[in-house]
Amino acid sequence: MSEIPSAIHELIARGALFVVNHSGGKDSQAMYLLLRDLVPREQLVIVHADLGAVEWAGAIGHILATTDGERFFTCHARRTLLQMIEERGMFPSPEQRQCTSDLKRGPIERTIRGITRERQALGIKAWGLVVNCMGMRAQESPKRKKLTPLKFSARNSKAGREWHEWLPIHAMLETEVFENIKAAGQKPHPVYALGMRRFSCVFCIMASEEDLKTAARLATEHPELLNDPHLYRKYVGLERSTGQVMLMPTKKNGRRSLEEVTGVAA
Ligand code: SF4
């Protein structure tokens, strides 16, 4: 794990608001723990983009149980992921990741702008100074490895705001994530102990085959882990009605439906 950049210490001293983008997953949890020890409590807020039916049950409860009562916001997209797929007649692609921008980034940024307006109305001096913190790690993929851990966001630095994007655990390894959670006397969400490697959407367009197999098995054997017990059947149904498949075809395996990938009949 690398050192905290000096620019972050300066932003803390200037009174910046640090926003924890919290999915309920292990990386968000480890990131929160780091920020909790670094940033004064009054400068820390947590925002969860609630994905509703497509995320694991108990995500919000897990966040609340593993944080210390900081201000907590949830936000929603204007339409759900399943509606998005139905309306567009196709699944989001890993390249464009329209799901991430529509379901997470957009609603979270709107929420942050709302918080800054509230801070301005309260007369807080550094009302527009924002550090938006996300839990991407270099180890996750070559694409994530190339991300810049701390950067100024010109796109969001408008109307009196100065907005920075920070990946506090970019250098953290997966083993360290679990170790840090354990060291804090916490556990990650229960789906990790049941074999999942990633959190957020139960069936993610970016998921590994192993995670999709585990998710399909858990969805059929443990419907109580889902917000929608019929979720797997709905994804399979969308593949049939759109004539598309959720996973991008690969050179090795070609084009395969969710049922073919997971071996679980809907
Ligand atoms: S978890 Fe996966 S499917 Fe869900 S919004 Fe993120 S990239 Fe898209």
C-alpha cells in the first residue's frame, strides 16, 4: 500500500469534503476504513448508489453496520438496470460501461452536488471543495492499473466547486483488503464467504465465469441473498427477449448464454 499523497493532506487541511463511494463490497469497506482513520469525521460522508433488485440483499445494512454513523446518502438512477436493458434491447458492454455511468457515477455526482449546495447554504467556507473517493484497485485489471489515483476533475469543477477524484486503495492488494477488514474487527458482506469475488450487481457484465457460476448457484439455492428472488430468471429472460447475451463472446468460447456459462437452468 502506497503513502497518502501530500496533496490529500493539503485538501484535508483546507476543509475538503471526502465522499466515500460505498457499494457495500469489500473494496469500499477497506477504503472507508482507511478514510475513517485519515479524515476528520465532519469532513466525511458516505454515498451508496442503490441498484435495487440487481444488487445483493443487505448491502445498505452492511454499510451501516460497518461505518461509524457518518452522514449516509443513498441515490437511485432514473431507471433500473433491467429497464435499461429492456429499453435499449441490449446489455451494456464492458467497453462503454453505460451501466456504471447511469446507475452509479451519475446519481452519485448529483448527490454530491446537492451536498455542496447544502454546505454553501450553511455558510461552510470550503463548501465546494470535494474529494470523490472510489475503491478501484490496480490489481483488478490492466485497465484499472492504468488509472491515475488522484486527479482534478475539470468536468465537475463548475459553479464554484473544486472537485478531485481519488482512488485511496488503488495500490492495495486483495489480500490486504481482507486483512484490513479483519484487523478492524469487521467481516466483509456474507456473499464473499460463499464464494463471490466481487460485489455490486449480482450478475455483472464484467464478472468472471467463476463469479457468474457462484452467483447463479446462490441465486437458486439462497434466494434470501437477493433483493429479487427471480433475478436469475429475469436475466436469462432478457437474453432470450433481446436475442443478446450478457457476456461478451470470447475467442476461446465464442458466444454463450448465461445458462451455458453457469450450467444453471433458470
Ligand atoms: S456492477 Fe457490473 S453490471 Fe453492475 S453497474 Fe457495475 S459494471 Fe455494470
